[in-house]
Amino acid sequence: MPRNYVRKTARSSWNEADIARALKAVDKKQTSIRNIAKLFNIPYGTLQDRLKSRYPAQKIKLGRKSVFSEAQEAELSNYVLKLANLYYGLTPKQIRQIAFEFAASNNIKHNFNCDKKMCGKEWLYGFLRRNPQISLRRPEATSLNRVLAFNRTAVNLFYDNLEQVMEKHHFLPNRIFNVDETGITTVHKPSRVLAQKGRKQVGAITSGERGQTTTVVCCMSASGAYVPPLFIFKRERMKEGLDRNGPVGSIYRCSSSGWITEDLFLEWLQHFAVFTKVSKEDPVLLILDNHCTHSGLKSYNFCRENGIVIVSLPPHTSHRLQPLDVTFFSSLKGAYSQECDQYMKSNHFVQIVVTKIAELFAKAYNRITTTEKGIKGFEVTGIFPLNRNIFGEEEFVNTAPENETLPQNDDHGPMQEPMAPISPENETVPEDLNDDRDLIQEPIPGPSGIQRKKTRKRIPSKYSRAARHSSSSSDDSDSQLTTVFDPEATDDEDQSIRFNKSLEEIYEIPKPKALRSSNRKKQTSKILTSTPLKGELEKKELERAKKMQKKTASVKRKVDLDGPAKTKKIKLTHSKLEPELEKKTDDVCPVCGDFGISETWWRCRGCAVWSHSACTEFDRPEDFKKCVKCDGKSE
């Protein structure tokens, strides 16, 4: 039926509510049944049939019957949802191809396109209307590691650790926090715009081709409170204006990579302790991911001294178990992109510089940090209130260890029962053909290669009513396809029909392979502030110190003057690094007082004193004609 079809009659325009009111009016016997039928716009014969219980209390559908019965469409619908839960969802083109193969393999009469071997778009639209629980969605890219890591064993271990600390400390929602890092950039994602219809390319201005990423550390509690964020800029030292108009109470730091380090995480812990007023008498629970910077010895000692209990998430599960990822970061980045887009359109042909990041982020952050997002984030992840059964079994991917077979799923829905034999009464055939010579015994393959019990399968003959109907409808289906279904069969008879070929045989259900054994130690959820972990951290810190003592450092100074930059190398061991640098007073920058390693130096043309290029206010070394010492001498 076309989507733009307009009804030409008013048949069956009543509903079940009209029938119910009409039946009550008949019981009162105030007027005749015919007048009541006219009053409620119900056909007289329909009302009579309902009074005599000829038809069940269900409205009969008008129009052409669908290709598949209700049971068959239910099987197809369940199959689509099952694949979507396994991260292998079907596209509209794929479901059209599978539906065609399903009909052709089971000799179901259809009018699909046999040249393309695909259902039409109209069938797909009708299928979606009849199954409102299915809709076309844009999936979120999920890595294979995340899919395999989110399993029942790893998740149960995380909830076991949560139960252990909750039973010991009895944390209230205002003392349960989640912290994580996210990245923002000066190049935003443009919003949708209005443009000419049919135009192939529609552009929107951005600040640049590739932006500079700034890390922001956010934290929220199960009661909906938020800790002021930490900004980490990709710089060697702070610059004036980086903290301009940022969120109230935020702190700002720099790192060479723009990412968080163990030292910066320790600074954030100190900031967190001041904001939450944590102590051993009033501890807090902090939930975070398994990043290496979160498990340093200095951070461990600080948390133990100040009453901060840390529980780590299983690796690659933050998309399901971390409240910030589930309810907060997506909205925050969308709001930040909107603010950047508004800034670009308000300031024509002006780039977004790094000093504008804090101000634009503050506008988005203040708009998104609502109490509901914080409470909902901890609720849907099962952290508070603690609910280890928040995720159903269908949301996990069962992985088996090496050399162990995966369990077979025996739940195949209502259509996976053994195929029932076709009754001879459904067909009219001559007596000489109504015997077992045209019946063959054949094992019916089931899902995953399981052989179903042998059933009697009839070969359609030219005398059957189904064959005659198929030959007269050659324009609607392939001439080589014949159906074993009676076109005059009722819906109840269609419900009992079983398949020769199941959907899982047409399109195989994805199953994870056996996991390979590895010598690498697998990470799991841990209580990072537990006493046994201190020994591991001390051992790790000792090994790192030994490597640093053996390693030879190379201190380089790049010199930019009229010609190409010169490089001066000083080979020193780490044990002699600091005393040697203290003797070299001429290598100290007069602006910041730091000697600098692996940085660019410029020489002042006025007094020949070297300074960091980043400490000067010039863009080129040729312009550096007066430094801080020159200004001091002139005064």
C-alpha cells in the first residue's frame, strides 16, 4: 500500500470504544439495535455479530494482507532487536534483503523484486508501522575492546568492590563522586543550518582546520553537586588570559602533552579535598577509570591520609558504567559546540584562540550542570542506589576462555519449534496422488546447525490449490517459486506454520570467538586505596627510579638568530643534572628564572642575554631587540 494512499470509503471507521458504548446502549433497551448502530456509526451487521459473539473482540483489518503472518513478523522483529543489542544492527537495505531471502527460502508467496532479490521500500515502511518498537537510529561507534570487555564477570567484580566499601563506610549520595577527563578544542562541530535544497555542499565557518586540544577534568556527585573543573593546556608554562572568565573555582595548569599526569592528578586531588572538606572521620568515595596516572604512589598516600576511598572501573567499560560518560559529557560537548558556533557568528572572521576556551566552556558548563543529570547518571549505572542487576543478560557479550566452546542459546522465540506436517485436508488432489509417494522424509536444519526431527514435507503438485493460485499470480512473484500455504487459510492456521529455513541460517548471529591467552596481566576493577596495593605501587616506583638513574639525559638548547637554529648538547647523567645546571647561571632565563630543557632560546640584540622564546612578547627573533635586563639598565 503506498504511503500517500487516501481512503475512498468510511468502512471500519469505528473503534472498540464505540462498540463498547453501543453494547451498553443495547443493554439499556432504550431504542432499537438499528438506531443504536446509526447513532454510533457502526454497521448494523457488525453490531449484530458482536451481540451474538460471532467474531472475537478484535477489529478485522481491511486491505491487502501482509506477506508474513503476525508470528513470522514477530520473529523478524525479535531478530532485528537481537542483532542491534549485539552491536551488529541491520541497515534498511540489509533487512530488505533478509526478508526477501526469508520468504524465498520458505516458499512464502510474495510480490518482491526477484531481480534485485530485495523487498521494496513500501514493505519496509509498513513493517516499521506494524512494529513501533523498531526505529531507524544512528549508532554510536563502539570499539571491539569495549564490546568484549563489558561482560558479566568484569561488571560483577566492580559491583563486589562497591558493596565492600559501601558496607564498611555507608556513603551517602553527597559523598559519592565520579571523576573523568574529556577533551575540548578550538575547532568546533557546526550545528545544522538552513540552506538551499538540493545543494550538494553546504559549509559552515570554523576557527581552523585542526584545533588544539585542552583537557578538562570534571567531577560530579550522586546528589547532583559538581566540583569546579581543572583545565590542562598544552603549554610549557601558564600564559596570561588562560583563566579569563572561566567557571568559578576552577584551577588551571599546563603540561607538554596537554594530558593529565600523575603530578597533575595529585594537584586535582588536593583541589578536590578542599572542595569536599574530606577527612578520615567523614570519608568520600571516588570512582574513576583505570588510567595509569590515577594509581601513583603519591596519590595513594594522599588519599589514605585524607580519607578518600577510590574504586576503579573495569577497563573499556566507561561507556556503560561511568556516570559522566553516560549522562553528562555528551550534553556538555554539544553545548560547548553551540557556544563556539555562536561566537564565530557574532565575531565575523575572528578565530577562537586558546585564551577564549575557558570563557566559552564556562557558558556551556553553567548551563549543563544540573542536579538531575548527576542523580540520573549514578542511577542508570547502578552505582547509587546500588543495583548490580541494572543491566540485562542481553546487554552482555558472553566470552569464553581459550579451548572452550561457547554455550548455545536455545531461546529462539516462538518460530523455532519443529516443523509441523501439512494436513492432507488442506489440499484437494486426485486419489492416485494422495499417497506417500510425493512425500519425502527430510531433516529440517535448525539454528546453529542443529538438526530438527524429521517431518513430512509435501512436494506441491499441479493439482493443488496453492499451485494453481501461484501459477495465476506469476506477475507478483517469481515463476519458479511455489507456495505450500493455502491462500484461503485463516490467521490461526498461519500461526501454526513453521519455517523450513530460520532467520539465523540466512544471516548468522554474531558470536565472539574464544579469547586467546596472553602473558600480559589483565586489568580489572580494584579498590585503589586498599592496603595490599601499596606494595605494588612502591615496587613500581622503585623500578622507575632505577631506570631514571641508568638513563642518560640530553639537554638541548635551540638557538634562533639570523641563520638556522644552532643546537648545543650537554650530556649529563640524572644524578649530576641539577648541580651542573646550577653552575650554568648564564643559561637561566631572566624572565621566568628557569633554565629550560628542549626549548627554543632567543638572544637579545641589545644586551646579548638569552631568554626563552615563549617568555618574550615577539613572534620573530629578529624583533627581539630589548629584553627585561635592557629595560632595567635603561632605567
